[in-house]
Amino acid sequence: MTDQSRNALERLAANKHERLNARLKSRYNRERRFRAYGIASIALGLTFLAILLTTIFSQGLSAFWTTYVKLDVTYTPEVLYIDDATDESQLRLADYDGVIRQALSERFPEASGRQTMRNLTGMVSTSAGYRLRNRLMENPDLLGETETLWFLADDDVDLLMNGIIDRNLPESERRVNDQELEWIDSLVSSDQIERRFNTTFFTNGDSRDPETAGILGAAMGSFYTLIVTLALSFPIGVAAAIYLEEFAPKNRLTEIIEVNINNLAAVPSIVFGLLGLAVFINFFGLPRSAPIVGGLVLTLMTLPTIIISARASIKAVPPSIREAAMGLGASKMQVTLHHVLPLALPGMLTGTIIGMAQALGETAPLLMIGMVAFIVDIPGGFTDPATVLPVQVYLWSDSPERAFIAKTSAAIMVLLAFLAVMNLLAVFLRKKFERRW
Amino acid sequence: MYKKMIGTVVAAAATLAAVQAEARDQISIVGSSTVFPFATVVAERFGQTTSYPTPTIESTGSGGGLKLFCEGVGESTPDITNASRRIKSSEVELCASNGVEDIVEVLIGYDGIAVANSVNGPEMEVSKGELFLALAETVPNPNGSGLVENPYEQWSDIRSDLPNTAIRVFGPPPTSGTRDAFVELVMEEGCAEFDAIASLEDSDEDKFEEVCATMREDGAFVEAGENDTLIISRLDNDTSALGIFGFSFLDQNSDKVKSISVDGAKATFDNIADGSYAVSRPLFFYVKTAHVGVIPGIEEYLAEFTSRRAVGPNGYLIDRGLIPLSNAEYARMKDAVDNLKPLKM
């Protein structure tokens, strides 16, 4: 071989090497770009989550504290118009707002005039009168006595104490006028006004006064609804999945059923609401706005999810388990109940909990069956009128009173907490009972 | 095992039957989302001050509420429906065909519809006709005769002393009662101010209706959803835009938004009450006479809702943004309620 040809060969080899390197480099670059896209999409998602959570938390945290006003109230019979303390209807209908008015005018003796007195009594929540009534009806001996009590302040006072109403704005643009500001400052200087943890929010039902509105009614409604949903959808879903996986013959009919179940999982939930209205309320005559109907409708909605996940987890049990049990003489039912079901159960539970979490966040089907409603009394059973947490969020977000903005975010936080707990439970169950082969 | 299953099924059926048989002791109210914030306040007071349970109130919209209300007489149908417009004769017929013969109509007060902008935005003074020019799909040709697609892009194109900012108005979607009322009270009255359109009324009534009621869809009028709180937060961010929403939202958010004046008056409490601000609509509720005395508490609920302390000039609903009735209207309403006078169309 001559030098020349060797040189040519070397050049060729070097060239090839170069090309290879270049291609390799572009492949590496492509991979790096691909990863970068992935990271970017996750980062985008996280950013939106962070924005969502910060807005919810920054708006909602203030709802967990509320303002109280300390007043010395006297149950004067003449102010209350009570002449017979044993007469329950007199106690019920007495003028308790008058007691509050009197207590406030003793504290601010300079206030006079109809409008001024209205503004003054407006600083204390309307619930104060109901509270006095309940105290006096429980203990009629209080008539004529004086008590020092902390009352919920009106929502505007709370917003001011919280800095949401800016006191530096001109009076015409502010919900709290100059005189009310003066009263509040006076109460602050005599330690008669205080911000405390808002227990009312967790112990009350809905209310149109933001300061007395609470989440318990909606939470109980969600609870009863989900109990019905769980009690119906889990056994029905698991039974259907076991039959379809283990017993059903594989033919055209079961194929059609399978396709239909998968389709149902994607049907918009409002359709189930319409079905519920037609079947459960109009045909069976079940009451409107009741958790039992809500539960039935949400059962229809979650069943496909549960059946699909239950079937997947039954499929994941290795055939060798079934064959071994059969080999030892177990019947088909024994194989299923003793071996397949226990092994598939963690997966089924996970699917069920995710289905339940979905049901917890649902509002659309409930609109049709009357659960998007204003309900004050806390439901005590499956047939009492009730509403659910996401509906409460919707109703509050639509209320004109400014203080409901914070309540809305606080209710979202409660809802998110429930969802997080349910999902954690799903993760925990999977980790604890899952078996791998 | 099978016996147990049969037992469970029987028990379940029995519970269903029991649920059905249980009498309703709670007033059931449906209807308008505009009346909802007022009716709920009354219901809550009623629940607190009487021994009856608090009524349940569903926000279904005026039309949806009347449909449910007219389904028939009996416990499974609502007792009362709220409406932000008067019942239509077709709805009265529907009711009658389902056995709901006697209905009492209760006019509770008025609700103003505010046209407002951010407190940092410019002061504006427009007429209904100018609002029509800004918001309608087709308008009279500004330099000639006939109708053309809305050419106005800035307020100053309509009247030279208006701000030269782009027309952007956030308003409710067609499903909303507020939208219906706005179209009726502003657009339809505004369009009648123009000869080119007014002449249509005689020649082609359908066309006239269409021209007056169709809002433009080129981005100047933005349907912002049913939620008025949302419109207010958008106005807060965009000082040149206007918004259309209920008066109670204006009242509650006076630090963020201010009313512009329409036909020389701003949407203030006094202006709406004395009629000088003309964009306001009546609010009603309808009661099934057949249910009074059957479902406990309806009479007392009516008494509470129509009392002076609720809807009188200093009533607690007035604090929530309801515009009170005049004395004569109040007397007529109270008379109808006390004697359960059936509605006559």
C-alpha cells in the first residue's frame, strides 16, 4: 500500500469518525431537549399549582380567624318585653336585639339618632340576638341579670380588623364609615375587640351572614352522600368485576358490556343527574335535595371507574395462583373468594377511593336533584335536605358580600384537605397490602 | 347466605318506602338566582325566630324554578318559586294544566342593574341610545341610511367627549336573568331612539326585535359568566372597561367599582328607589295556594317576607341591596298576601 492510499483511508476513517461523532452528538442533544421538554411541562404544571395554592391560601387564611366584641349585656325584662319568664313563646319572641342595642348605647352614650343607632347595632353580628335567646331559654333565671359575653362582630368590622377594608380610603369608597371607625378604635383601645380562631366556621351550617356561615352542614352532606355512594358502588362494582373477569364466558355479549362500561366512564356527569331526577325523584318519589338521592346518582357515576380498576387488579393476579388452588381441589368460587379477591383487594380499594374522591368534588349532577341549595340546618340523616362541599364553594363564590371571598377559599382548603387525606389513604393501602410477583 | 341477601333487599325496599311516606315539614323554594340572596336571608331569619325548620332554597333560575313549580300540586313539588321577571301567560297555562290553579303573586321590591367601571376609571355619562350603539351587533349607519355592522371601536367614536379608549364591556351570558333585563331595559329602549330602527317596528317586527336584542360578538362585549364577583375583579384590573351586574354587588364593592351615569342618573340606592335611574327590574315570588296550610309554616314565611322589617324602607333586605316598594305598591302586595288573592293575568 502506498502512503497516498493510506492517507486517503485514514482521512476516510477520520471522516467517518467525525460523522459518527456528529450524529451521536445530535442524538444526545435530541435526548437532552426531550428531557428539557419534560422538565418544562412539569415546571409549568407546578407553577400553576403554586399560583392556585398561593391565591387560595392568601385569600382563605383570614377566614380561619374572626373578630369578637366584648359587651356587658343585661337581660332587662322591660327591654325584652318579657313579663312571664316561664312562658316559652314569650322567651322565643322577645326583643334580644334590643338588649344588644342597649349594651352598645351604654358603651357609646353619645350615639343617638335612628341611623346612628342602626350603624351601631350593625357592628355586632345578627347572630348575637339568637345567642342571647338560646342562653335565656336554657336558663330563664338569667332574666334581670348582667353577663359579660364575647359576640361575633359584623363581617365588615372583621374585614376592617383584617385590613381587607382599607381605612385610608375616602369615606365614600369604604364600607365602614368614619364614625364606625371611631367606635372600633375605641373598642380596640379598651381591649373589647379581639381576633380569635374561628370555631364557628367548623361548627355552623350555611348562613347569609358571612361571620356565622360555616362548613359543617356541607361537610355532613358530603359525608352522608359518600356513605351511600360507597355502600352501593363498592359491592356492586366488585361483584360485577369478579363476574366479568372470572366467570363470564368470553362472547359477543360480554364484549358489548365491556365496551359500554368503558363508555359510561366517560359520560359527562350531568347526564347521570338527569337520569337521577327522572328515575329516583320523579319515578320512585324520593325527596329532593336528599343525600340518599345524591349518593345514588354519584354511585351511577363512580361505578364504571370502580369496575374498570377492579377488573384491572383482578387481571394482575397471576394465573399460577388460580392454577395452584385448582390443583389442590378448590372450586371456582373458592379460588375466587379465598385467593384472587384478597390479592386483588388493595388495587380495588385504591380504585374505589379515587372514585370516591371524584364523587366528593362533583357538583353538576347534584344541580338536577336539588342539592345546589341554601340549607342552614345541619343534616342529620340520609333524607334531610343537604348540600355538599363543592356546592358550598360555588354558592359562596356567587354571594355579593365581600367576606364570602375568604370563606370561599377557606372552603376550598377544607375540600382539598379531604381530597388529600383520601388520596393518602389510597397510597397507604396500596403500600401496605400490595404484593408483587 | 341467600336468605341474608333476600333480607337485605327487603330491608332496603322498606327503607325506600319509609322515605317516600315521610311527610315534608320543610318549605321548599326554588327559582331565580337574583332573588336567592334576598330569599335566603328571610329563610334564615324565619328558621331562627320560629319553631319551623329553615326552608331550603334552590337557585335554579327563574325559568327553571317556574317549570318545577308548575309540575303539579303535592309534597314532591316546590311550594314557592322566586322570579326576577313576571310569570308568563304560557307558564300560567302550564301550571293550570298540571292542576296548579291558584297562585299568589308577591312583588317584593326592585333590583337595579348597574353599569359600572373601576374607581380609577374615568367618569362617564351615557344615554341608553349610546349604550345601544356601543353594544349592539347592528347599528344605524353613522354616515348614511340603513343598518350596518357595528363600526364603533372607541367610546369617542360614539360621542366625541367620551374617553378615547376601546369599548370593552363585561356582562352576563344569555342564560342569566340580568342579561334579559339589561336587553329589555337598555338595549330595546335605546334602539327605539333611532329612526332607522324605529321605522322597522311597523314594517318588519321580527327584524326589529333581532336588531334591538342582539349583542355584538366582535370582542367589545365580553360574556363574563354568571359570577358577578368575577366581573368586579376584572374591572379592578382593567380601568378602561365597563361591567354590567346587580346593584347589590356595586353596593358591596364601593371601594373597587363605581357606577357610570345612564340617562343622567347613577345607580345609587336613592336614584333607583325614586325611579330616576331607570335600569331596574321587579322581583317576585309565587306561592301555591294549595300548599298553604298543608306544608307547615308557609303563612308565617309569607308574613316574615312581606313584613315592614324585611322589605320596608328600613328593612333588613334593604341593607342587602333590595330597592323597596312604594307605599301604594306595598299596600297592594300586602293585601294580596294576607287574603291569598289568586293571580289574574
